[in-house]
Amino acid sequence: MVARLVIAAPSSGAGKTTVATGLMAAFASRGLAVSPHKVGPDYIDPGYHALATGRPGRNLDAYMCGTGLIAPLFEHGARGCDLAVVEGVMGLYDGAADQGELASTAQVAKILRAPVVLVVDASSQSRSVAALVHGFASWDPEVRIGGVILNKVASDRHEHLLREALGGSGVPVMGVLRRAPSVATPSRHLGLVPVAERQAAAVEAVAAQGEQVLQGCDLDALWALARSAPPMPGEVWDPVGAVRVEAVGRARPVVAVAGGAAFTFSYAEHAELLTAAGAEVVTFDPLRDEALPEGTSGLVIGGGFPEMYGAELSANEPLRKAVAELAGSGAPVAAECAGLLYLARSLDGRPMCGVLDAEARMSERLTLGYRDAVAVSDSALAANGARMRGHEFHRTVIEPGAGARAAWGLRQPERRVEGFVQGGVHASYVHTHWAGAPEAAARFVAHCGNGPAA
């Protein structure tokens, strides 16, 4: 059994990421093997979690993967660890729009049978904190709020007032954190700046977060709370069993996966599923590498921030040509969001790979939300009519928004077709989590020429 805590908050902006990452770093400094997890589709926070723990940050998304996979995916990520820390998303009870508790932190906490630590931004309140904590603790009797960490506390006097108010609440105070600029992480148009873009500064920030937690939180009480979680009987997710592909004795096609500072959005399970389906996964950096990995027969370009590196990506003309040649050969190419932009003719006026006859540009409008998608064309990822759930998150637009053969038909928030299927290329704004649709990985590898049959 893995000891576990869910770190939640009444709303976004309370400091969940800072506290969760600090707890991971603090417990890791005590010699514990800590497994980091994030509720929801967020790609950026897990990068900081990985820095704090030395293990891959993993997502638990009940919308994209289904509620039945939450516990198995958790067990897979936490295998061999002493403690798992799960950072929540938005407010504790917030989930997919118009879907009740689906994909909320509360739902994940109930599935994992994990105690919740509520992080409260106390900067503008004193006695009212007790009413707030009482309300969250009593809203759903199946959610066990085992402690509270008070964040952004101004002074000793302020701390005294807060502790006094919470004295009769039945929820113990397990930490008090002062405002501290050293633990701050810069943000921009899509949230925090990823670790890959500020490696040295991120290391310093995570160290400061860990030190702040060591000084301000009762780690012994938090450890005892984590160990109070009951056993979780059930299966452990396994990528080999998920793809159900017999790859023994067959050639392993090379699948190149874009990485580096411009393409930081990926789920750890994607590489695991591709490997289980018979591929040799090789990461490359489009900002630095002028050629695709040797022997590449399939290409995966996930999300990230190409808009921040447009000049550098455009300047790497040899790689742009190599990508265009691979796509032109009919090899499978899976591109999501940033990958879609990279395959376009241009991004903000700068030449990109030119695989798609489309122009991309930055926009002031944020497109955000879960998507229920149906494949409207046969592709290297999905057969016509296959359903997948995904997520959109971007401040860019591409024109046209769909090719002659679209990738997906979307039903929410409005009905529309989206994306491009062209030869072996599947390019779309929709991020998907292949643990929820492992057949996508098997199908992709099967299209890599030498790959095993799907």
C-alpha cells in the first residue's frame, strides 16, 4: 500500500502547485520515494513535480481516461514508492463543465480513498477561514479533508487569528506558509512557464518550495495522515496489456518524439504505450537537431509553445525539410496543438514545415475545455467513427480550421469538424491521453511500415 495525500484548494490561485511541489521535495529530502501526480489534463505542473521527486509526473484525468482507469494508472505510477502526492485541479469540487463531479479533484480523491489537505489562501481573511473550511469539509461526506495548510499568511498575529478560528472546526492546521517571493513561478498566456524553459531557475524555485514546506508544515502529521489511507485493492495499469500487441521477434520501428523547450507537452504513458506496441521511441529537439533520428518511420509532435520559439523553429530549415519529406512519404505523423502549428505553412508569418496548407497565428482568445471527439476520417491514429475524449488549450488559431479530410467531429461546446488527415498525417488541436484509447498507439505503430500488425 502506498501512503497518499491529495492537495486541493477552494479555487485556482490558492497555491496548490507551490505547496504540492514543496511537499514532494520536502518528503523526498527525507529519503522517501515520492510518486507525483496531477489531476486533470495539465502538462506543466508535472514538470515541476518531476523536478522535485526525480520521477515522471503523471496525470489522473477521469474525463479523458475514464473513472475506471484512475486507480490502475495511479498504482502504475506509484509502484515501488513510499508516498504519493496528488495535486488537484481548480477548486476541490470543480470538474468537467456540466458533468457533475466528473474529473474533479473530489472524485479522484474518492476513487483513491485518499485524505485531502486543503490549501487556503488566507491573505484576505481571518475568522472567515473557519466557515470556508467547514463548508468544504461538510459538502461531500465521502471526501475526507484531513488537514489544512494556510498559505500567504501575513504575520504572527494573522496566524494566531487563523488558528484560533479553526480551533473548533475539527480540521487540524498542518502548515502555515508566509508570502515568499523565492518560491514563485512565473506565468504567461497558458499558465506557468515550463521547467524546460527555465531549468536552473526552476531548480532553485523547487528547492525554495521544499525548504518553505520543511520550515512551515508539520511533515510528521502529514505523513501520518497519508499513511491513514486504506488499502486500494484492484489492478495495476500495464501498457503491454493495454495495447495487446505481440511484438516479440519483430523489427522495432523508430518513432521520433519531439521534445525540448518548444514541445514540452506529453504524457509519460504515451511513450510507454508506443514501446509496448513494438516501437523504439527516440526523443529529438526541433530547436537544436537538424535531422530526424536515424531510421525514423513515425513521428509524434505533441503540444508546447512553438509561438515562443517561432524564429528558432523557422531558422532550423534542414529539420523542417526533413519533417516535410517524412510526411510526404506517407509515414505516420501524429501532431497535437503545437505539432499542428509546426506542420502548418507558417506561424505568425514565419515559415514552418509546410506539410499542411494552412496559416497559424497567435490570438487573444483562449480556447479551453474538454472535447468529445469522433474520428471523421480513417487515419494512422483512429478508424473512421472511433470515439476519443480530449482537451483543447491554446491561444492560437489556424486557417482553415480543418482540411478536406478533417480529423475530428466535435460535439462540445459546439458541433464542428476540426483538424487535418492527409496521407499518414493526423494533425489537430485536440490533446488526447492514449491510456484512455491504447488502440491509438497500436494503430500508429502498425502504420510504421515494419511495425507489428494492429
